[in-house]
Amino acid sequence: MASHFFGQFLLDLGEIDEEQLEQALLSIDEIDLPIGQLAVRSGVLDQAQVDQIKRSQQGHSELFGQLALGLGLLDSKTLDTLLEEQRATHLYIGDALVRNGALSSMKLAELLDRFKESEGHLSAPRIPAELRDHLLGITILELLPRLALRAAHVMLKVVAVRDWIGPSTLPHGVSMDVEARSNSISVGLAIPTELGFEFASGMLCCDQELINEDDIEDSLGEFLNILVGNMKVKLDRNEPEIAPSSYEGIPQSGYAVDFETTAGSGMLILSLL
């Protein structure tokens, strides 16, 4: 989550605006390619082989590269080369801002020093080891701020991660179950009404005056679909089985990820199964 925290740090200082941050995040997505795409681009796999590997991921927790080795489609040396290329081409948020002209290289170096001095005090909540080691959970947590900005045009800042036992007192909540062979999770999102109207307005691209409370629930459910869908793409998995969104509420235990926005505070609930 370091990229988002540094971006939030720059926003708090007034060094960049929300549009510049969003453009930097889009640049990162364009540059940071999954192993399958890198393999096709370099000619060591074709698209049919990539699709074969992805199909074999269904119901399994192995990563793309591990399955490619097991199927005999890649050897260890080639996989190591692809992983090194993936690491070498990774675009950090600061570099993306320089590349897009939002910051100079000299200014970035100065701000990185200031960020390192303040890290741990500004916006870097401690993440429990169980959640940090849970592949689905930590990936969803990392994607939350970026997708809130992109899909709902809501600038969201994670302020704490804590143990959670329900029920929630927030009026709007949805949940979704994501099942994989060894890593399953129940994801819930709970927000106040004012934030709900802002969220739905951004998701539906219309004025808040045209939003009703049913739209809030529908928008939250759609946002969870986007969040989980991006998680699957990021992990380069074939689709895990996803239960339909439940509009009955949110998980009653797990970890609460508290976040703040200009329209109020909410929480993402991650119940590790």
C-alpha cells in the first residue's frame, strides 16, 4: 500500500491534485503487466497457452508462473527472466508523477525524504500478520483506495486496520463471498448516507439530486464486483467462484479497515475464511 500512502501524503501537502494522482495510477496500470502478458510479448508463450494456464488455475491457489512450470510450458530460467522483467519495469507512484510532469525529479527526491521521516505517523496503519499473509485479503486492501478513486471518484484514505466484531451502526452495507481452494474471504463495505450519495453519484456519473437510497446499495454492490474483479486480474487467476452480493448487511467478524473521505468515514470488512 506504499504507493497509495505516498500519493495521499502528496495530496495532504498540496503538492499534487486528485487528477494528477489518478493519472499516475493509470500510468502504473499500463506499465505493470502480469506474467502472462509479458510472456506473450516476449514470444515464449502464445495466447492459447496463456489461456490454458489460466483455465488450470480454476480451483487452485498456485500462481501463474508455478502452473506454467508444472504444465511444462515454461522452464525455470525463462520464468526467472520474466519475473526479473516484471520487477525491472515496475513503475512507482513517484516515478509516474515525474513521467507525467506533475513533479520534477529533484522535487520527488525531496518529498520522498520527507515521507520517510513521517512514515508511521501520517497514514501507514499497522496490518495484522494474518491479513498481511492472506493473498486475497491483502490484495483487496491494496486495491481499495485506487479503485474508489477510479470507479467512484472518491478520494479515500485508510486510517486503521483493527479486529472487528459486529454489528455495524452504519446505515448502508453490502457483502460478497469470494471462494478459492485455500484462500477464501467475505468482503463487506459499510458507509454512512452522505458518503453513500457521493459514492453512488460517482459510480452512476450523475448529480446527487438524482440519487435515491436504493441506488446507494446497488452502487456499493457494483463497486464490490469491480474490487473483486480487479483482484482476480492482479493475481492473474482464473475466476474463483463468487457468491452473489448480499444486501442483508456485512460480515459480523473479521478485520475492519477504517477509511476517511471528505463526505464521511466508512469501513471495509475482511472476514478471512
